Amino acid sequence: MVMRGHAVVMVLAALCTAVADGAAQEASKPAHKVRVSGYPYVFSTPEAGVAVGVGGILTFYTSQTDTVLRPSKVTLGGWYSLN
């Protein structure tokens, strides 16, 4: 009888852990938001000399419900040469 009691407790503990783990995974899913990242840069080449520029990346998802979908990215950049 004592073994049955332990088995019931073990099963209940496993079920509670599985439910809690599922809730944690739901909460940790990334939100499919549109993100914009910008960055400055400076570089030098023999042809153009010193140049400064700015760039950015627009990251977005084409589906708000697909959990396997990877984000789409659009990159834009420009620079100005001091030469």
C-alpha cells in the first residue's frame, strides 16, 4: 500500500512538472515584432579615402502564428567619402 501511495505522488509530480514546463515554453516564445537596428561605420580604402556611413536592418516575420518560421530581413546602407 505504501508503494502505491509513492507511485501516485510520483505520477502527480510528473504531471505538474509537465504542465509547468509547457506554460514556461509558451511564455518564452519570442514575440513576432518588427525590429529596426541601426549602426554607424567608418572605413578607408585606397580609392575612396576615408568614408563614413550608416546602415540598418529591418527584421520582420511574414506570419504571426508560424512557430518554425525564420525572420525576414531587409538591409539598407549608405556611405559618404571624404575624397
